[in-house]
Amino acid sequence: MTGILLALFLMIALISGTLGFAVLTGIVSLVAKALFLLFLILFLAFLFLERRSRMS
């Protein structure tokens, strides 16, 4: 689900960039970057918590 959402935002950014909508491109790419960082942080947190629970 997250991959589809991220790909959707990236495709919107590419299409709007091609058509010349600079403001829309900036906003959509910023949202895509923020979602990517959010999912990366969540992935690392769950990975760390899973490893920590296995050690106990």
C-alpha cells in the first residue's frame, strides 16, 4: 500500500513537472519525500523493536 501511494505521488510530480506546473510539482514531491522518510523511520523503529524483543 505504501509503495503504491509513494509511486502515485512520484508519478503526479513527474507529470506536473513535464506539463510545467512548478508549484504543484514542488508540493507533490515534498509530500512524497515526507512520506518516504516517515515510512523509513517506521520501518527502522519496527526493525529495532523486533530485534530487541527477540533478545529478551
